[in-house]
Amino acid sequence: MTQNIRQSIDGDGIAVLLIDVVDRPMNVVTPDFLRELESCVDQLAANAAVRGAIVASAKTSFMAGADIKDMASMFERDEAGFTEDYDPNAEPGEIAVEAEEPAAEEEAQG
């Protein structure tokens, strides 16, 4: 189980991912939420007993969108030539950032 997503699998192999972003009145997409969602999906995909999945909200609305501050910082990192390597085993808030390697063609031109 993660902090923002509760996961269960019934006897018929149907998984339920119940989204409930903590400390927020509405569910929003944050980097932590995306890491948790990726981890949950990876776990379900690796489980041969899972035949399908339902994604639902524990709140009255499903999802409000993304936190604009979080999105802006992700775009700034992308524009600076960095990519994020999401590690499902990382601690919340911990992101491994690696500089992208220039393509061989770009090196030959420059």
C-alpha cells in the first residue's frame, strides 16, 4: 500500500486502485502520486492473477488535475536537459536525476 493509493484485488482478479491524495481536499497529480501510481501499476502488471483494474477516488471528485507548482518544476528540469528516473523503491520526494547524454550526431556536429 502507498500513501496516496490504496490497492486491493478481489477473488475474481479485479484490482481496485482507490486514490486518496493525503492532506489535499481534492486529488491532484503530484510527483509523489505519479511514482506511487507507477509502482502500483507495475505490481499489478507483474501479478498473473490480476485480470483487470478499476481506478476510483475515495473523495467526492475523481481528480482535480495537477499541482501547477510541481508541473512547472518538472518542465524546468526537462528544459535544462535532465530526465527523471522514477524509482518505485525511492523514498517520497526522492527523485534520481540524470543528465541526458547528447546523441552521437550532436557530438559530431558540435
